[in-house]
Amino acid sequence: MKMPAPNPDVLSRRSETIEKLRQIVPGEGVIVDEEELRAYECDGLMAYRQLPMVVVLPQTTEQISKVLQYCNANDVKIVPRGAGTGLSGGALPLADGVTIGLGKFNRILEVDFENRCIVAQPGVTNMAITQAVEDQGFYYAPDPSSRIACSIGGNVAENAGGMHCLKYGLTTNNLLGLEMVLMSGEVVRLGGKHLDAGHYDLMGVVTGSEGLLGVITEVTVRILQRPAVQRAVLLGFDSIEQGGDCVADIIAGGIVPGAMEMMDRMAIDAMERFVHSGYPLDVESLLIVELDGPEAEVDYLLERVGKIAKDAGSTFMRISENEAERQMFWQGRMSAFPSVGRISPDYLTMDGTIPRHRLPEVLAEMTKMSETYGLRVANVFHAGDGNLHPLILFDANKQGELEKAETFGAEILKLCVRVGGVLSGEHGIGVEKRDLMVEMFSEADLDQQQRLKCAFDPEGLLNPGKVYPTLKRCAEMGWMHVKADKLPFSDIPRF
């Protein structure tokens, strides 16, 4: 498939833009060669690909400011990019836009144990933050599966979560401050080292904004002390509905585990054969429940969880006896994506969130959908907060299977909304879910959201074509409407 023709005026000035960017970011900071640009043609949603017009790799906030000033003055679009691990196409480039990569912003600037926080540049990986403080018994709580590679700036842009977000919150609950550059080139600071900033909650607006409001250049996050004791228990069930019921029963019992993950038989089998974590292969669903705190409290809660699981029909229970075994339990779940990659040439990862008590109903409906579409699904969930990650298996080399998988995925997300959930728990909307926004929001809702974007980016140059199904730019005399079929990525090439 061909992309819509890019803006010819911008492309005619490509050489001029490249020369100006080289003046701002000298040396090897500007990428123009086609083969080198291919490293930036997609993010983790690899079904959607587009070569950027040019990539620039600044090293200072001042350089970012000057790049944005130039692009703003010359009507050139900007696509911010972190590590490129996102799964919704949020960092998909534009053929007539500048991709600004933040990989060189990779330093931890300050470790402040007194205020229990870290100040880091946006290119620092999620795991590196914990590694910087773990020798003192501290850690950073949000832990997405891609933590070894995903960057903290991208975590803020997508409001990333992870296994332990049930008890300790998403990125937004652990973010204290940030610095960002607006499209005008203005550098602003929000928050600081304190938990609650005064005035408007602009930091809350920016968190999860998917690169539509500014380019993040510095992040301050809080760090926590490791709990005295952490123990995990594996709970197996003869049906996926029983596993879902157990999740609801644990929360209804007033227990808030440090983490609570769920997987179905196909996912269990793939992970166990890949990692050998000790998962049972004769159950239909498996829960990993982690409890943390003082030893006496953990022992008491393990006993309660065991009883709840037995009442829900559990046929398997195994409690970690030491730290190595606890880590091994988690290693399987953290390897969900590569594990599934061994049993299918391609897969789509969905990201809907539902009320916990609707989990059994939604899982049953997804099983019917799988039969209807003739595509297998391996299910893994952040079960405690209802964040579903169905992995739809397909083969892109078979004609029509990608389109079928996309339709199947859209039906899953529509189901999530129908039962009172949302389109995304942590992966973002990006391009993948953009056209489904109308399932969740009215036109008035979407207009109001875009009015907020106008306050940050009046010309609509930051990451256009993402999140909103209809692009509405601000103009001095009112709204300028752009039809959906004129949006970037209306006709996206697939592999």
C-alpha cells in the first residue's frame, strides 16, 4: 500500500531543513541516508511503517528548543521518539516530518535519597533507574515488560504501568516533576521533588499525552524502599472463568497484592517452554499473586489468598521459597512476548482495560470471537487492575490475516468499552486505536481534548495523525477541519 502524498512544499525544502538541523546539531546528529532511516520507520507496532523525512538526535535541551523553533516557524511537523518500544504506533514517523530521537539523553542527573527521588534524562531506561538505587534498598515501582529497553520519557508519554501497578500505581502516580520543550521552543518545568505541586495539574495533562503537547527533556520520579518481604504464589485453575473469579474475590476480600497477573493455557505453555519457571501445564488459567510487607503480614495474607483460591476452585498452588524462585516465577511472565513469538510468526498485542468483576464474562466472549475469526489468542493480563493484553496470533504472509487480526482486535476493544472499560490501560492510542476513539468519546469530548492541545501546539505540528480520528487545528479565526481521509496514516503500508 502507498502512503498519502506528503506535503510537497515541505519536501521541496527538505535540503534546506537538513542543512538547518545540521547547524543546530553538528556532527553525526542528523540522519538522512535511507538505510539508516529504516531503523526509525516504526516502533513496537511493526505492522505500520513509514520512513521519516529526516531524523535528528540532539544532545542538549537547547538543541531541542532550537529544532522546535525552526520547525514551528517553517510549518514542519515533529514526531518525538524515545526507545521505540511503544506498541500503538505513537512514534510512527511522517514522510514530511522530522523525527526527533532522544536516545542521547541517557544520563541520570541526580540521585536524591533524602527526598527519595531520581532526576533522569528521558532516554534513561526504566530498569536503569532501579539499578541506580538498588544497592541502597530502593527501587522504581512501575515495571513494564519492556523495562530493560523502554525509556522513562516514553513511560511518561504513554503513562506506562507494569506488573506492580496494582499496588504502587502507574507512571503518573510515581512522577514528581518534568521539564519539557513546547513547539514554540519555550522550555517549561512542571512539578519538582515534592509529591503534590500547586496550581493546575499540568503534569497530569502531559502524562499520557503521547507526544502531542511537547518534548520531554527531564523527568523526576520517586523511588521506594524495598518491602521487608516479597513472596509470590502460583495458583492454577481448571477454567479461565475460575481464575477471573479468584481475582475479583481477592480484591473483594480487602487484599491489595503487590502484583496480580493472570494467563491462559496457551500463554502458560509458551512461557514455561521458553523460560522453565515451574508453571503447571495441566491448568487452563494461572495466577501469579505477589504479597509484600512485614513477614508476619505476608504470611497471614498468603494463608488468606490460599483459602480464597481454594474456594474459587484452585487445583494448583506453589509458594516461592526464596528470592530466586520468586524472580523465576516472574521471569516467565516478563517473557510473555518473546515466548509467544516462538509459536507464531506474528501477533498483535491489545491493551484494553475493564472492571475486574467483568473479567470472566469478557474472557468467555473473547473465546467466542477467537472461534469466529479463526485466530488463536494467548491471554496475559494485569489482572488486578483489569488491564488485558490479548496476543492475537496470525501470519502476515497469509493474505488477509493481518486485516482479520486487526478487526478481531478492534472487536475486543469495543467489548472492553461496552462493559465499562477503556481502550488503553498503558500502551496508548497512537495510530492503532485512533479510529476507535469514537467508541468511547462523543464529538464534544474529542473537541474539548483537542482544544487543550491547541493551548500547547496551536499549529498542530506535534505528532499529528495520532490519537484523534479527525484532526482539528486551531486558527486565529476559528477551527480548520481536516477530514479523516486526509489525515496522515489514513492509508498505512503494512509489511
